Amino acid sequence: MIYENYYWGMNLIWWIIWVVLIVWIFVVPYDVPGQRRRKDTPLDILQQRFAAGQFTTQEYKEKKAILENDLVKSK
């Protein structure tokens, strides 16, 4: 039998493929496809803007009522 270019039962190319796969899974800082963040709803965006002080409490309540009213209508 010829065992040239075999390392612990695998060809060097297979070792490279496994190393690349492991690095891709554990090191690459991208989101895993099954674990994506949910998108912000308009109400979430409104709350963030209110927390940042972009408008007053009265304006927040008015805009929130509009969004909730639209939500009820769409159902």
C-alpha cells in the first residue's frame, strides 16, 4: 500500500477543509442563520427614540396611540 501524503488516515486537503470549516464556525463573527435577531418593530423604534429624548411625553403618547390603532386595524 502507498501511504504518501496521508496524515492520520486523511489526505492533506481534507485536513485543510476541516480546519477551514472549524474556523468558519467558531471564529467568523457573523450571525448563525438559525439565530438571527428579530427586526425592530415600529413601537420598538418609537421607544428607543423616546428614551433618547427626541420628543416629549405627550408626543410619545400620541405616536404610540397611532401605532397601536394601526396595529388593531391591521388584524
